[in-house]
Amino acid sequence: MKSPRLCFLILLACGALFSCATQTPSDDRLQTARTLFDKGRSLEQQGQTDAAIAVYDDIERHFARDGSFAMQKVLATALINKGAALLQQGRFDAAMLVFDDIERRFSQDGSPPVREWIAVALFNKGIALGRQGKPDAAIAVLNEIERRFGRDDLPAVRRIAAKALHGKGMLLQFQGKHNAARAVWDELDRRFGQDGPLGTRGLDASLFVENGMALLQQGKPDAAIALFDEVDRRFGRDDLPVVRELLAEAFVNKGIALWRQDELDAAIAAFDELDRRFGKDDSPGVRVRVASALVHKSMALGKQGKSDGEMAGYDEVVRRFGRDDSPTVRGWVAGALFNRGMALWRQDKPDAAMAAFDEIERRFGKDASPAVREWVVVALLFGKNMLLERQGKPDAVKAILDDIDRRFGRDDGVRGRVAWALLNKAGTLWQQGKADAAIATLDDIERRFGKDASPDMRKQLAEALFRKGVILRQHGKLDAAIAAYDELDRRFARDGSLAVREWVVGALVNKSWTLEQQGKLDASMAVYDDIERRFGPDDLPGVREQLARALNNKGLAFLEQGKLDTAMSIFDEVERRFGRDDLPGVRERVAKALGNKGVVLERQGKLDAALAVYDELDRRFSLDDTPDVRHVVAGALYNKGAALGRQGKHDAAIAIYNEIDRRLGKDNSPGVREQAAKALFNKGIVLEQQRKFDAAIAAYDEFDRRFGQDDSLGMRGWTAWALANKGATLGRQDKYDAAIAVSDEFERRFGQESAPGMRGHAAWALYNKGVALGKQGRHDAAIAIYDEFERRFGQDNSPAVREQAAWALFNKGMMLLRQKKPGDAMAVFDEVERRFGQDDSPAVREQTTRARKARQLLKKPRG
């Protein structure tokens, strides 16, 4: 239940008590205690929370028995700050023990300062429960503050009662209970809105800002903008610092809301108005909003294609705020440099982009503030890491991720980013085919962070379990994958966090899919029904996306069972329920359902109707700039080209493949890039079918030139296939030396790879080499290749390799015949029939038939 506003309230509470604890100097013991307290606060501000907690423990150990009221103030404040530090570390149970201890120690004293201590302790206990994903328990504690202190006249206690109401509203908002949240905020406004100097004007302004942000998250930007404008109308002339900060925040969020509506000029105007009114304000809270507005303005200019203005904006942030002492402001400076690097990368300037990310490291690499350190990690994780990934350098990617763990692994301020780096490391290892190492890394996340109950870390832990299930499923360990998905559901099913709920639904969707792979169709359908029962009414964006995915997958299950009419009705249901949804992830599922509908029509033999559906998908989604939706569009165009090819309309198919290349050939998003690669590969196949062999070889060479350096497992498979096909095509042209050279090149580049698909391509390349040698009359060399084939691939039961094994063995027999070794040839033909005579594949049985005919010819008497 983490919210920036709730964190802000915790710091307010602690700060109020600190000022109270340092009012009156006393004897040496009291001065020593206060000096220790100051040391603890200083360590906290430097991000050294473990050391700060140790200092607060020293205060309790040495001064807890001192009964003077002044010393008790220092002790209470130290305990509250210790609890707050534990909260920042995500050690919620330990923090709550501290807050309970405060109430136990001081609850019998009803004096004003003591009432404040207890109210603050209860408030922070509520925050701890909220961050643990226990909103009902948190609300119960905040209600306890209302019951005990709601009518208290002490200003400090009254402020905490107001904050408790505000926090209750936030928790209700995050539970999706919007009407109840608004009722609480109306009560807050009614009771505390006129308190003025008590600081509740800040809460009143915060009410509108937070409610506007909630509306923005619900996808209601117009209503959010109305509330942000209301903040300006009510509080635009207010000089209270916290109100000015909230007013600046309202302007930032108004600009963001306008941006999401693609009203970029209006968004830029909002950011400029913020700068005009608050640009010279020295308050750190306002300065950070101004810096944020300038970064967002630069991003908006970039979206308009005004790259010079975008770059000038980032440079302006660095110029104006580069020497600012506020950690949060420095964070936006680092953010501006990061965005500058991303913009340069989009402009295809990777070296300049890398220099921008290195600049973050140079300027902020040793910065002790958590906000700035996080940007250093982000620059490494999402900047340099991304560039190296795109350059196909997985070992360099892994080195960056290991460096993040080495430098920041024990840093409490960036625990979430370190966990994320480990998640990325697991992904890199999996892409390299190192499944066991990837799973070990995911298990390491659980070992190191499994007891961290903070919402962000719970999201990372849920994602780690989800990815573990995915890797296990793809590795063929289906029962273990289902166990991972069940564990995720067991641990996080009741989590109120939207991000975690998404992983729960996603795990259930994948579980149902895995059950399908096991042939347990009834169990799979039961899981889909369970998803609908538990999450169907849920209106949260990420959950809607998973519901659309589940429904789409259910349709695919019926498609794979051959129940085409049922599948079609489910894909139509996706369109009916989600067709007007603007959420990018949901749009992707709607597009996929439409594409799957085209596949159903193809299987029904309705090719013209299928082509019309692919055209409809292209018409509706071709302008969508979301990479996943572009991927679906590219896939639909690819399917259209393949369908035309199956109709024998080769020129029309090639025209579609050329269209994919023209529109999407330079797209760097992995999914679209793969479809563009497949289109180029298929173009080579179609050109072969037209017997345009030189053009086909040119297509395969173009494929290798553009995609051959991509180290992702899927793309390496396509490159290997293109190279193997090139060798076969050269053989069909009687260019045997060139064909053999290509087979040797294949062996050098891909021959030792063990992934199942790659083995099939390696077998094809080796077989083609044997054919080429045989055509040259080099029978001994050809037989040696066929023997090599048998040694490496003879026991492989995958259909494609098994077919080539039958061909290789038959061809060996023919080579022996040409060497006038009929007895040896007869033995080989017998072996073909023995091993492949009962095979289900027609292509394999064809070799058995040919071997049988050869045996019959050998047995005929010669005369």
C-alpha cells in the first residue's frame, strides 16, 4: 500500500517530535542523549539506516531507566525514529514491535506530549500494516486513532488525527473503494479544512491532489484535471510552504494528464506555467516539482518530434539544478541525463547515449542519497544494459547486472532495483540457454528478499516466481512449473497491490496453459473458469489485461482441439468485452484475438475471409505505437503473406513480405524485429518455390547481414535455418563447392548448439553437405558425413531430425551401391526398414519404401 503521500506523513510526524525533544538543554546525561539522537538522525539522512538504528538502541540501553520527563522525550523520539527507519528497510514486523512498545511504556501518562507520542506510534503502525498489504488491519489502527484522539484539542495530536483520516482515505482508494474514500476525505475537509495554521490546509490541498492522482490512475484524466484546477482555484494564493508544494504538484500532474490525452501543447503550457509561478521558489519541495516539470516538458517535446527542444530542456535541468543540495532534486538531474541518453538511443546514436549514462555514473556514482543512487542503478539497468542487449552482447549485459549486485546488493535504499537486476540477470541467462543458472538466480532473489514485505519487493518476489514457472514450463518441467504458479497464488492471492494481483492472475493463466500442454484440458478449463470467477468483475487495468489474455488463451485451447466454432465464439467474446478498451495491454489481446480469428478461418478453408480479417486488424491497429501491438500487426501481415503463398499467389506473398520490411524493417522492438526477420526468411522460401534461386540466396544473405549478429535464442534459430537453406539452394543449382562451404560455415557458427530447434537446422545442414559430396562423386566423404550424422543425430526423435536421419541412412546405402558394395548397401537398406518401417510420418515411410525397392532390385538375378 505504499504511497508517496503516506511516506511524507511519516516524516512529518518524526520531525515534529524531534523539535520537541531538543527544546531544553539539561545535565550532561541529557546532553549526551541528545547528541546521540542528532547522530542517529544524521546517519538516517545519509541513508545509513542500520547505523542509525544502532544509535537509537544505544539511547534505549543507556537512558531508558532515567525517569526525567526531558529524557523520556528523547527516548520516545528515538524509538519513533527507530520504528520509522525499520519501516524504510521494509522490516515491518520489527517496526510494529517498536510502536507497540511505545504504547506499552507511555500509555498510562495522559499529558499532552505523551498523547502525541502514542498517536504518532499508532499512525506509523497503521502505515506498516498498509505496506504489508494488510489494508483492513491498517484501517482498524487508524480508526483507533480516531476513537482515542479524534476530539483532542492539542494541535499536534489534532494534526495526527487528520493525517489518520487522510491515510484511511488513501487505503480505501487503493482497495478500489472510491466512494468510501471520498466520504472519508469529505469528512477530513469538514472537520479540519479551516484549521489554517495547524497545517491542515496542506491536508485539504492534498485531498484534491491525491484524489486527482487516483482519477488519473483510473483512466479519468478529465476529472483529474478538474480537481487539479480546483487546487489552483482554492489555494493558488496560499503562501504556506506545504500548500505551495502541493499546488506545484497539481500543475505537474495536470500536465501529465494532458499528455496522456495527447494534448501535448496544453501539457507543455501547464509545465511552463508551473515554471513561471514557482521557478524562483527556494523551497526544496517546490524546486523538485519544477525540475520534474522541466523533465516532463522535455519528454513532451520529444514526443512531438522536436528533438532539439527536448535536448535543450534536459540541458536546462542540468544547468539550473546540477549543483542543488536536495537529494530529490539531484535525482531529477540524474533523470534528465537518463532521458537524454534514451532520446539519443532513439535517434540511433548509441555512443552518445552511452556517454550520457556514463555521465550519470561520473557525477552521481558516489552519491549517498537513496533517490540519486537509484538513478545510478537505473542508468546501469535500463540504459547501458539496454544498449548492450540491443548490440547482442549478453556477457556484457550479465557483467553490468553482476556489477549492480556487487555495488548495491547491501544497499537498503535500492533493494527493489537490485532484485530487478537479478530478475534481468535470470532473463539473460535463460536467453543464453542456461536454464538452471537462471532458476538459481530466481531462487537467490527468494533467499535474499523473501521476508521483505514491502509492496515493491512483494511485486518482485511474485514476478520471480512467475518467471521461474515460465522457465520450468519452457524447459519441459511442467509439474514443477505448475508448483511455482501454485506457490505464487498461495502466497500472494490476498495481496491488495495491483501489481501483485497482476502476477497472480498471470500465474493462473500460465497454469491453465501448462495444464493444456499436459493434455489435462478439463483441469485447464477449470482454471480459466476460476480466473473469471475471482477476477471477472475486477476493473483494475492490469487485471483486465490478464482477463483478456485468459479469454484469448481459452479460445486458443479450443482452436488446438479443433473445436473451431467454439474458438471463434470466444475470440468474438474478447472483442465484445474489450474491443473499446484503450489500455495498451488489452488492445494487444483484442488484436491477438482478431488475428486468431483469421487463423480459425484459414483452418476452415475460408482463406478470403481470413485475409479480410488480417486486413481489418491492420486497419484498426496499424497506427498503434505500442511495441506489443505492432508485433501483432506484423504477425497478421506475416500470416497474410503465408496464406497467399499457400494459395500459390507467390508474387502477392512477396509483395506482403516487402511491405512488412518497408513499414517495420527498422523497428528494434524484439517481437516486431522477429516478424520482419521471418518475413525475409519466407521471401527466400517463396523465391525458391518460383525457382528464382539467385534471388532466394540473396534473401538469405540479406537475412544473415541484418540479423546474423543477434544473439537471442529465437533469432539465432532463424539465422541458422536461413544459412542451412542457402546451402541446400546452392546444391539445387549444382554449386556443390559453395554448398559445402556454407555447410562448413554453419558447423563453425552453430554446430555445437544443443537447443532442440537448433539441432534440427544443424542436422539439415550436415545432411545437405553429404548430398553435395555425393553429387560430386566423392562417395567416401559422403558416407563419412552420413556416419557423422548417425553419430550425432541418429537417436534424435524429433520429427524433422528423424526424417533427415532416414534420408541420410538411405543415401549412405546408395553411395555404397555406387562403390559397387552391394552387400554393405543391402545391410544399410535393411537397417532403414528395421528402424523406420513403422514410423507414423509419411516422409519417413517414403524412405523405407525406397529402401525396400532398392533391396528388391539387388535381389533380382542378373542375366
